[in-house]
Amino acid sequence: MDEAAAGQRASPLLAKNDGSSYGEESQSLLEEQEPQGTVFITVGAFLPSAPALCNTESCSSMNGTQHLVYFSGLYLTAIGCGGVRSALLPLGADQFNNDSSLDIQKRRNFFSLFYICVIFGVITSGTIVVWIQENVSWAIGYGVATACIALALIGFLVGTPIFRRHEPHGSPVRSVVQVIVASFRNLALELPADSSLLYEVRRKNTQKSEPKLAHTDDFRFLDKAAIMSDLSLDQDSCTSPWRICTVTQVEELKILIRLLPVWATGIFFCVGISQMHTTFIQQGTVMNTKIGSLSIPAASLYSFEVICVTFWVFLVNKVIIPVNRACFANGAEMTQLQRIGIGRFLMIFAMAIAAFLEMKRLESVQGGDQPLSIAWQLPQYFVIAGAECFTIITQLEFFHGQAPDSMKSMLTAFALLTTALGNYFSSAIITLIARVTGTWHSPGWIPDDLNKGHLDYYYWCLAAISAVNFVVYIYFASKYKLKKAVIQV
């Protein structure tokens, strides 16, 4: 397999399988994006020689306007995807009261339902909408997606008056930079032994309680940003945020630093998740795709994985967590970090199952036997669905819960970013393996004809990477300090 093919197989934005790159993957974005981007794409599909429909000859006749309209729509939908997911998720979670145990359970169900809706949107866009494009009209297919998003926007606007909203104040990025600058400017100052002497705003003459973050002892260097001195405080107690910051500001930066290792291990976890859209499909295409009298396209097994995610969500919320709670006298249950760890661990098994299946498939091919049935792929999809349920959904909930009030959208976007970066890392790993193994093990581990390669070696590598990633995660999760808030008036 050449490097271009390796990059395409590794990136779901390029190709899932032959001939389906634009239809399936464009629609997986469109079902949840802002209408502006889909309107551009729909208009672009009506244009003669539209990029979505062109072949080698007609592509050369496209002008700059056609390119601009169509590809502007694609980029706008991508931007809309990031904006909608990162903003809608914390908005929905904020509708629940943190002081109510019933609302806390409802919020957990909301995160699960949100994620299920997202992946069901991917199935709908990759089947119904693509079928309309293939058999009726590409423009009508895009128009259906645009109409769905327009209805979603109307529903959102109708419900806006009843939403519980927290008005934004300040910039979280600016606050982080201020803490860093103030820490270096106060580098020569000595930290007080009593942390209560550090600077914190205590507002008077207000009836509303303002949550502040409790001081923690790690990353003590950053506490220098909150040291009160004659240089930072004048006689009127007015402060320069670039000279002195509050303890709450300092703790917000500490939370970001603590979350970074958890976030980084999420990227390597998503490398395994990305295999469902790339190498799992390639593996399925060289297997016997008939189950009984039905011919099952390899890409359609993703629908089975979505059903499995729904099953795992029900199993976790209705069986595993209640049973776990009943096992402890005080009613405790698995923490979010423990559930994320279980997902990391399941990923090791998912990759090992895929590797073992590929070993058996190659043995059957070399022995002249009938190709293995594609049904043997179902166990690896089932296990990876469990990993997705434990890790992805819980990670969204965890990042939202740990995020300071001013950073919930930003940290939710960071949690979602692991999926995109996981796809890029997967592409990089495949490209590297194709280049290295192609020099001393021709035609390499992942050639165009998988029967001549060793895809199983690649899966074993991913299993090893997942195992190391799990150990690293356990180390940082065991040292993680949860956010502590205090209420001040």
C-alpha cells in the first residue's frame, strides 16, 4: 500500500471505503451542523460540475466560484460542528441542579443520551441521506440534511426562553495568561506559610453567593500570582490582574494542568476508536460478507457498534452502577476516573481481538479454506463499544464537572478534540508503519491486498500502545485531585 492510501485509510475525513468518501463522511458532519454550512453545500450541489459529482473530465471545468461555494460549506460545517458540540453539551448539563442527587443522575443520563444522538445521526446521514444522494439526487440529499438542521434550529430557538443560562463573564484564556504573567512577575516574592493570606476577592453588599475554588498545595509556583504585596495592592485596594490574581484564578490554571495528562491519554485511546472507520472496514472487505442470504457491506457494521453503545449505556446505568452501589455500605459507586480507566482497559482487548481474528483469517487464506465470515468481526465491535461507553461519555461528563464555570465550553471542546487528534495520530502511525515495513518486509504490513500483508501485527502494535496508555493513565488518575469549591458571600 502506498503512502497516500495509508493516509486515506487512516483518516475518516478522506475515505471509509472505495467510492464513498464524500457522501458518507460529509453527511456524518452535516447532521449536526449549523445551517449556514449546509446551505452552501446544498447550493454547491445544484451547480453544474459540482465538486461532489464531478469526474476527472468535469472537475477540470469547474471555476473558482463553484469551488468557493462548495468548499466554504464544508469548512463552515466543520466549524459549526465544533461550536455546536462544545456549546450545546455544557448548556444541556447546566439545566440540572448540582445539589440534587436526582438531577445528578439525570445529568449522567443526559451525557449518555447526547452521545447516542450524535452517533445515531452519523448512521442516519451515512445510510438514508447517502441512499437519497446515490439513487435520487445529491442536491436533494444535502437539502434533507439542511432541512433537518433548520428544524433543529427552530426547536432550539423556541426552547430558548425556558433554558437556565449562565451569563459569560471574562475570558478564560486571558485569565490563564494573567496567572502565568503574575507568577513570573512575583518570582522574587516568598510564599506565605498560611494559604489564607493569599489574595481572593470577597465581595460585600451582595445577596448572591459566589463560588470560589479552594486552595490546593500542588504547583506551588503558581501561587506566587496570588501573593499580596505593596507593589500589587495600593491604598485603595485596587489590583492589576497582571500583577496579582485571585486564588480562584490560580486554581483554574491548576485544574487545566491536572487535566492535561488525562486528556493526552484520551488521544491515544481515540487512535483505537478510529480503527472502526478505517482498518476494520478494510479487514471486513476481504472476509466473506454474506451472512445467510444477506450481503453485509463492511462499513455497515458501524451500525451494529452504535446499537452496542446503546446497550452498554443501558447496562452501565441500570445494572453495573446500581450493583456497584449496592456492594458498598455507604452507597458509594465507581468514580468517573475509574470508569474512564475501564474503557482504556477494554481498548486493549478490542485491539487484541482484532489482531487474533486477522491471524486466523490469514491462516484460512494461506490454507486455501473459505474466507472467514464477517460476523467474526462483531466481538471486536462489541468490546470497542464498551470502551467507548465507559471512556468517551464519562470523559465528557468528567471534563464538564471539573471545569471551572468560565471554562466549561472550552474544556468540553478539548474533550471532543481527542477524537480528531486520535484520527490524525492513527494516520501518522499507519503512514510510518507502511514506510518502515515496506522497506524490509515487502509489501509491508498493510498493503493494498491485505492477504499479502500482516494487519495483525499492526493491531498488536495498537494493543501494546493501548496497554502503555492504560498504565500511564492509571498513574496520573491515581494522583489526580478533584476540584474543591467553597462558597463565599
